[in-house]
Amino acid sequence: PKGVDGKIDHHKALTGDDLKEFVDQKLFPYLKKFKTEAESPDTIEYKIGEIFSELKNRLQSGYNIREVISLIDELRFRSHAEKHEMSHLYEDKIKNMGNAGRNGGEYYTPRALIKTIVKVVAPTIGDRIYDGAVGSAGFLVEAFEYLKASKELTTKDMEILQKVSFYGKEKKGLAYIIGTMNMILHGIEAPNILHTNTLAENITDIQEKDRYDIVLANPPFGGKERAEVQQNFSIKTGETAFLFLQHFIKSMKAGGRAGIVIKNTFLSNTDNASVSLRKLLLENCNLHTVLDMPGGTFIGAGVKTVVLFFEKGAPTRKVWYYQLNLDRNLGKTNPLNENDLAEFVELQKLKSDSENSWVVDLADVDTTTFDLSVKNPNKKEEVELREPQEILDEIAVLDAESAEILSVIRGML
């Protein structure tokens, strides 16, 4: 409790066991009730209730709780600038979780890559934007920031962005809470994120009203799904990311656009499911761009990835590839940045050829395998470095030859 001066009245403030009992028995149950008492699911009250329905108080000491309250009470985040700063601090915390290797790929996709994908897909106000593997909601947050900066927004524009623009689904409880909080802190007060297993939905049940204009996602790679979940898909595979890709294609409207991060082995795997999925993608969508990312893009993940950019409707005729070649190794202290991707963004507009980019005509692709492997025909052949001893031996031979020639010349004088 606070006095009339706004400061904590330490004579009345609970601490120790009394404070812990208040938090566990009164405060959390009170906040949980927001969900059932809210006017509708598209309110911030409902979302607060959902968040506290997923949370438990992990602090066992009431004295520690009092310390945390005192520290938080000194923070200010009422103004727009203060809220913006808070959202950045929250993003950094998510990033640190990823860098620490604790389910990093689950929560964190490098923001430089997300911003680049959003730029290329180029959503507009009024588009329904979807991420079925929402994680920390990085794609939806960056799409929101991109659209806010795209024009002078009217009241109607802001209402559209707040209520009918951003949609997501997330299976795991902690990731769901992190993503929802991230969106709220960035200014989307009632995020349309569902706590559900996206892959549990049979894709044949997806109707036109369930479809989206834009899909932006980095589905978890390396995961495995149970056999009963695989029954929801026409192409059955235990690879989670491949099931997500089928879901995304089915969830797109005709003319819908997508930017999807996926393991690079998707382009070349020879198993029946991979071949069938590439065939499905190429026949139902225009896969116009493949961005090949270097190793180390996802810290701790240990896999190489590509980004697939496609539009649903017309089949693929030509694929433009860009291979991101950096003159440094990526890591915690040297992460990917937007400048690294600037050339890609510029060349992609006209699908131009360069040392790092080229076009593959689908007429030249083997239709028995639909192999789309990254094979850069413009890459300069690297000169093989010779062993030092080999160089020294050659120098010795050349020196001997020179000495012999000099000896002959002297004999002629």
C-alpha cells in the first residue's frame, strides 16, 4: 500500500510469509479471473487473465518478493518512450535466452533476418498476417513496426492494426506467454494469439475464412510429431517443419505471400516426403526467391537454413537464389546485422544476377527429385592454398635452376 504522497507505507506493507500468501492466495487468483470476466477475448483484460492462468509464483521467499516489488516500483513506463524502452529491454532478455542456448531457436530468430524477411514480403495495412509457430512473436512485432512506419496512420489504420491484422498460434506455455507479452509491450494490446498445437488441426478443415494474406514464420526444426498428428496431413512425415510448411501453404489465400525459414536440407532431401513436399510447393506456389543463410545464423542451433519466399496461386517457373557470403564467422559476439543483408534486399527487387545470386529455370530441374539444392554457378573458384613445405621445395628447385643458368652464362663470358 502507498500513502497520499505515492510512496510505499512501510508500516502497512506486507512482507515475508504474509506477502507470499497474499500473492499466491489473492493476487494471482484475482488476475486469473480477468479472463472469465472480460467482455470479450479481444481485450487486454482477457489477455492478462490468460497470462496469469499460465503462470505460477516461483519466488518462495516473501522477503525476495518485497525486494522485487520495491525495484519494479521505481521503474517508469507510462509514456510512449518509456514503453518503447521497456519493449527493447524485453527483446534483449529473449535474445539472451536464445544466446544462452536455452531453447534459443524456440524463442528467438535474429531480428536482422526477421526485418529483412518483412521488407521483402512487404505487407500492407489490411493484410491478415499469420505465424503458426509464433514463439516470442518476433515476426508479428516486426511486421507491426514495419506497417506503423509505412505511412501516416489514421485512427482507422490503428484500429485495423490493433484488432484484425496479427494472428498466431503457439503450442508451448512459456513461449505463448513470452510472445503475448512481447506484443503487448510493443503496443498490440490484445494479441490474437492462441495457445494451441497448430499441427493438431487437420488441414482439410481449413476454410477460406481461416486463410491469411501473409505468412511469416520460423517453424521449429528438428522436432518430431506423433503418428496421429501426421494423419492431419496429406504428406506424412515426422519432421515438424515440413508439417508446418504444409499447414502454411493451406492457410494462405490465393495471391497470399510468405517468408518461411527452414533447414537447407529441405531443398535436397531424397526421401519421399521431402520430394513430394517440394513438388507440392512448386506446383501450387511461385517460389520466386531462396535466401541461403550462412552457418551460425542461429546461435546454438547448429544447422544451416534457407528462407523460402513464395506466392500462392501460379506454379513456379523460375527461382532466384541469393547466397549470403560473409567475410566473418557469425556468433554471440558477432551476430548477423541488417547491413549483411542489404545487398540481398536490393538485388531481390529485380532478381539480378551477381557473384552471389543466380536464376534457376524450373525446366532444368529434374522432375523425379525436384532437387533445389543451392549451387552457385557464379562463385569464383577458390585458389587452393599450398603447404609451406611444398612452396619451399619449389623455391629450392628454382634456385638450383637459376644457379645452373648463371653458371652457363658465366662460362660464355
